[in-house]
Amino acid sequence: MPRKTDGEKIDEMEKVIATFTERLDNVRQELKTASVSLGETMKLLADLKTEFLLLRKDIQGIEKWKDDLKREKDESARRLSAFGPNVAGAIVNVLLGAAVSGAVAYFMTR
């Protein structure tokens, strides 16, 4: 195989440099695309974070509402149980009053 001349070597180097230049341009273009995609991804992540925080706040509000509802139910049950003895006492009082009145009326008529 004969030795390459300087012109052939230069032509070969020009082809290699052109290939490297084309590849480098492609890499630059892909980096720009990746940069744009990364920016969009970061924006989506920020939006997701905001939505997550809003959902967390909503869940905390629902938990507070649930606790308030339970407290209100317990208070209603307590009030109802406090009302029961008073009603029972009134009924017994009416029955005893009627019985005593009936007994007094019975003995007065005899």
C-alpha cells in the first residue's frame, strides 16, 4: 500500500472534521431541546407542588370539619341525656299529682 500524500491526508481530515462538526451541531440541537423539555418539566413540577399544597389544605379543612361535626354530635347527645331526667321527673310528678288528687277527691267524697 503506497503512502498517502499530504493532499490526501488533508482531504481525509476535512471529511473527519466535517463529520465531527455535524455531530457537534446535532448534540447542540439536542441539548437545546433537552433544555426546553427540562424547563417545561420544572414548570409542571411547580404546578403539581401547588396543586398538592392546595389538596393538603383542603384535606386539613375536611378533617377540621369532621372534628367539629363529631364535637357537635357529642354535645347534642349530652344535651339530650341531660334533658331526659327532667322529662322523667315531670312525668312522675304529674302521675303522682294525679294520684294524690284522685286519692284526696276519693277520701273527700266519702
